[in-house]
Amino acid sequence: MQEKNAPDAWNEGGETGAKGASALGAMTSEGLAKLHLRSEVFFNPHMRLCRDLSSLWVGALPALPSLLDGFCASGARGLRYKLENKNVGHVAFVDAQPAAVELAEENAKLNGLAPDAFRVMRADINRLLGVGERFDLIEIDPFGTPVPYLASLMRCGSGMDERFVSITATDTAVLCGAHAQACYKGYAARPLHSEIGHEAGLRILLGAIARAAAAEDWSLEPQLCVSHRHYFKVMARLVKGAEGAVETAKTAMSYITHCPHCLYHHMDGFPTPICAWCGQHTQWGGPVWGGDWVDKACVERMQRLAPNRPYLSKEAGGLLAAISAEADGPTLYYDLHELASRHRRVIPASERIIEKLQSMGFFASRTHFSASAIRTDATLGDILDKMEKR
């Protein structure tokens, strides 16, 4: 966890030694990593699925000579990335909390990492990224919002043509509209507190990342984004170049129009005040990322790796399959339960509606954003026609 008022100095691996080892508490394992845990160092077992998917993604990337595990805490992420993927070289574990630094080093040694394969640093992540060191992949997994770290994350990497970032946001209540004022302040965007709020929230997060990237001449290419439980996860490629950065900035200037009366929605360069379907006043959210949030080819590479990793959680394969199925679909989704309630329809079986729409030539799939929603390019009228009236 990141501490306020962290010192400028940072200590590398050997300087922390095994100090505090006697205070080690429980021991657990996750993936190929063995982990000592301490009560004063944060470790969330509910993020195992996120770490499973992130490690799979790392394995699907090209060679990564250097990797930074920011906010490393116990070191679980960085250790798994290193132990489970042959393409990962040197790993730097960074945290501002002394106990976390000590524990991360202890766990690195516990897992047999060679002294020249890792280092552990006590540092403020923004200050560390500001000194100009380059990393092929940077993991930013803070408590709450990643916004305070985006500028420094994008400023580093001088002289590199491409690199990768893995960013977690756990302030989903803010991004999904439950705390609109905080979203205005932190993300400079208006959220949508609605049935499509999770995709809108992810797109607000992507928009903030994209604007920070474009300001430093990086284009953003999302490869896998996940909405699960209390967090959003963005795994993306950054490519250097002013031309690509311009397109990234433009893509981050979209707006979502949503009608609270009939639930019709669409995404465009400007919000629409009157609903095109029912003629009522709409609500809007944005600016948001208007482009793709997943690269299907990347997901397929991950799926090919998964059978060789029997330690993955049972959810991982199913979630990847769901994301792969919806990857070719249009932006946004329709929640069938909400449609049934608003339009006096019988709540249908999702698969049955999907089959009917596909038989008409439309794209239709489930979406991992919501168990009761479908992603389709069919019109709202087409969907309602396939739902039995009450």
C-alpha cells in the first residue's frame, strides 16, 4: 500500500534483509507462488481471479526484460508474473510501506528468485517513475483510484517504442455513478448511475488513461479489460508516436446517451437531449473511451495458455470465454431484467433471446458486465419483439 509522506530515499533488495521475518504470520499459496502473510500488509484473496487473468495476459505478451510491480504489498503479483511466465526478466517490487518492502523481499527469497532477478524498493511510486527509469511493463494496483499515478506512469518510458501497463481501479462506486461528484473531480467525467453503469464506468476509466497517455505521445491499445466484483482491470499496450496519440485523444472524447424512460442508448461524439426511440428527455455520461476495450486475438492467446495452468481459479476460463464471445459485439449492452420491468415483458431466458436474435442475422451474446444482460446490434424494438408481453 502506498503511504503518504514517503521518504525520497529507497532501499534495494539486500538492504532490507530478513528484518521482521519473525513477525511473519500465515502462509498461503496462489498460482505458483508461496506467500508469507502479515496482518499489517494488505493481501486480498478475492483478487485471485484478477491476478490469474493478469498473469495469463503477461504470458501472452512478447519478451518483458523488466517489470515493475507497483504497490507490491506481499509481492504476490510480481512473483506470479515472474514464476509463471518465461518471458519475464527482472522484477522490481515497489511499495512505500516498510513492512511491505520487507515482506516482498522475504517472499521473493522464499520462492527461490535469484538475487539478480529482482530488487525490492521502498519508494513513492510517482517519485520513482519520475526519475526516468524504464520498464517494459508497469503494474499499478493502488487502493481506490489510479488517477493520481497516471501522469507519472505516462511520462516514464523515454526512448521506448512500446510498453505495457496493467492498471486496477477499485473505486467502482465512483465510476458507476453512485458518487457522481467524486467522478467529476477525479475523472473529469459525468458517470451514469444506470443498468449500463459498469460499461460506462470502465469507459470513463479508459478515457482518463487515454488522455494521460496522449498527453505524452502514447497511443492506447486496450488488450483486455475486466469488470468483476468491486474492481475494473485494464491491461493495455502503449505505442509511442504523435499521430497515434492524436487518435487516442479523439477516441476518448465520446459520450453515452441513455434514456431512463425506455432504456434506449447509444454512443456518439455528442450527447443527444431527446431520445430517438421514445421522444423523452435523456441523460448522458462522459467523456468516455469510444473504442474497443478488448483485443480478441490477445484473449485467444490467453485461452491457449490456460490449459497448461491447472492452478488457475475455475472462474478464469469461463470469464475469458464470455469476454471472447462478446469481443466482436457493439458498444454497450441491454439488461433484459430492466427491459422486462420497464416495458411490461416477461423476463426471458437470455440464451433464448440470443438464439432468436442470431437467427435474424444479428450479433448477440452474453456480456461479462452483467449476468442479466446481452450485447447485440439488434435495435431496442427487435429485442422487445422477441420478449413475451405480460
